[in-house]
Amino acid sequence: MRGFIPNRKALFDIGIAGPLAGLMLTLPIIIIGLNLSRVVVLSELKEPVIPLGSSILFSLMEKIIFGNLPEGQDIILHPVAYAGWVGLFVTALNLLPTGQLDGGHIIYSLIGKKSKIVYYITLGSLGLICIFINPSWILLWCLLLLFGFHHPPTLDDTTPLDKKRKFLGFFILTFFLLSFTPVPFQL
């Protein structure tokens, strides 16, 4: 981000705008796409498929629309549902609470310079995911390690956020936790 941000309210508004727009577009697209998707018996599939990992939020939406599927059955996503999955995935990545990502702007505007603690926790958690769950995150981890620790202060770093912005910040960070997919592709 170039230039100076006048205060934490302005920084928050900049950080939250993209993820809220993504959320408002992605959720209806997922619902429409899942309703266009079909349940298949896996043993009857002739074409190859790439199984996608699911976030808590995407899995919950699948359960609401399809219920519990019997063993041996799965959902073949309609392209619209796939686009919604990608939108949710990208929004979650952007909400990582570190550095110059929107999640970094939000966490900095919420807790100021203490956000560095959250950056370390985020990078540590992503490092553990790399080691124990999915090593494909290593490139992102390296990039965040390289660029993610510093957030420039606003010109007025002392004015606190109002309750509405704090609530929205808590909401969007909860959305991040529900939409992050540790294993996006199951190969």
C-alpha cells in the first residue's frame, strides 16, 4: 500500500471492503452452484476428477443442500459451484491476518502494533500446516515470512475503532477461520 492512511478507521474500511464484497458475491454463487451440482456414485465415474478440499463453511453449505451422503457417493461440482469454491478460497487467502493482506489491515486496525503477535501466530500456524498437513503451502509461508511482518502505522494510530467496526472485524476474521482450506486439492 502506498501513501499514508489517516487513521485506523480508514485502514479498517480499506481492509474490509474487498472481503465483504467477496463474501456477498461468493456465498450466493456457491448456493446456486451447489443446487446445479449432482451427486454421483464414485465407482460409476468414467472421467477423472480432482477432489477438492472443503473449508468448514463450504462443507456446511454442502450438508445443508445435500444432507449426509452415503459412503461411495460424492458431489460433482457444477462449474458455478467450482467458481464459488475458488472465490471462497481466494477470499480466505486475502484474509490471512498478516502484513499487507486485507486481513493484515483489519487486524492492525483492530489491535494496532500488537498485531505483530497475530502475524507470528499466523506464520507459525501456517508453518505447522506445512509440516504436518500440507507441504504445498511452503511458498506462501516463505512469501509471508519475507513480506508479512511489517505494517506501516497510520498517521493517527491512537483513535480507536467504533463498536460497529469491531463487530465487523470479529465477523470477518471468524469468516476467515470458517473458509480457510488447509488442503485445497486432494491428489
